[in-house]
Amino acid sequence: MTDSLEKIASEIATCTKCPLHLSREKAVPGEGPPDAEIMFIGEGPGFHENQSGRPFVGAAGKFLDELLASIGLRREDVFITNVVKCRPPGNRDPQPDEIAACREYLDRQIAVIDPKVIVTLGRFSMARWFPSARISRIHGQPRRAGRRLIVPMYHPAAALHQPKLRQTVLDDFRRLPEFVSQANDAYQEGEAGEEPPPDEPRQLPLF
Ligand code: URA
Ligand code: SF4
């Protein structure tokens, strides 16, 4: 049977593969069209997401909406999800074993959507492709992964906590349309959109 976003979401809703299921109110699979060209991957649901079952609906989500609007996009145009689909208690960092347990769902979402550009928001999603990179060095710089472009960006919540980062995030977002058209060229070359091999879960540098 072919995989679908609905099938993945229904499995996530009843998933017990990691301890985060114990404290969740609602799992948050992510949302957006199955043919989205751009996929955003955050960290994990927070308080409001856990209540509503929808990604990025709290303060960071409002800022993400603004960032999307700044380049003429609406939330309905893109797919938005997280590395873990259930809220880490008290919004603590997701642990390597939790990220590893949840990875299957993210892999399947990427396979179904086959996005041209993946924007990682924050260091946990960045680490999937760039395990030892520092976000302060590589933010806003697209890298190829197969025929896809991966664009690491700061998490919108980081910009809310550190006002200096706000303009940095706006500037990185402003170049996204350019990256999408670059990605289109690579995509049309028809290279396989393969993913790099999974990395061992590991602790991440802070900056
Ligand atoms: N922060 C995230 O990383 N993801 C959400 O869905 C909300 C806030
Ligand atoms: Fe399952 Fe992911 Fe939720 Fe853990 S975080 S229970 S692996 S859906």
C-alpha cells in the first residue's frame, strides 16, 4: 500500500515508541499540502501545539506566519512539522533517543512530500543533515542533499528571545524564493532525491 500523510498522521496519533507519548495531550504530526515545494522542520510541539494538535500555533508560530508573509507565502502553501511529534515536558530539548524513535515518521513525510527545499528551524532539525555544524556559521546557506536543498535557519523562537536575531532571520527568509528556484534547476536534472545515511544520535553544540 502506498504511504500517505494521512496514514502517517494516524499512526503518530497513537504512537507509543518513545516516552513522550506519556505526557502528550495531542500528537502534532504536522500539516500542509502533500505536494508542498518547501518543508519546514522545527523542534517539537510546545504548550499550544500540544493542546491543539497543530504545529507552530504559539508565539513562534505567529512569527513564522510573519516570516512566510514577508516572502508572499501563506502557511497553507508549505508543509510544517517537527523532529518530534509529541511535546517534550516543560518544553525541554528533545533527547537523542526520542529524535531517533520519531525519525521514521519524518523520513516518511519527506518521502511522500518529496520537497524541493527543506528549511530546518533550529539546531535539532539542522543536526539531521549537519550533525556537527554550528548554526551561527551556516544559517541561511543552502546545501545540496541529493536533488534537494537544505537551508538551515535559526528557530523563530530564538529570534523572539534574542532581538538581534530577528533581522538575521528576516534576511535569511528573504532569500528563500531564490533558493527554491535554484532547487528547481537541480530537481529537474532528475537526480535521485536520496537522503544521507542516518547519523548516530548525539549531543549537539549549543551555538
Ligand atoms: N516550536 C517548534 O519547534 N515547533 C512547534 O511546532 C512550535 C514551536
Ligand atoms: Fe511516537 Fe514520535 Fe510521539 Fe515519540 S515523539 S511517541 S516516537 S510520535
